[in-house]
Amino acid sequence: MNSVICLLLWSLGGSEILLIVLVLLLFFGGKKLPELARGLGKGIKEFKDASSGIEKEDEKKENK
């Protein structure tokens, strides 16, 4: 997943990123953006925790 994000960021230039940020500000406003980012971060963390839990369960099954 990190490679996808890195690939996306490398393919976007500074002006494209600035345009995306400005559009987000227009749609959601300055007060709502931190709240959205916090929710996105929590969602990503939960996904990573769940996927690492599944990997640990698979390793336990293989070791038995």
C-alpha cells in the first residue's frame, strides 16, 4: 500500500497537490479538514491492526 501512495505522490507535481488541497478547502472548509484527516488516520490504523492480526493468526496456524 505504501508503494501505491509513493507512486501517486511522485506522479503529482506541486501545483496538482496545491490544487487538490484548495478544492478540499472549498468543499469542506478549514474547520472540517482536521476532523476528516483524523477519521482517515483512525481508519487506516484500524485496517493495519486488523491485517496484522490476520497475519499473526496465519503464522500461528502454520506453526501448529
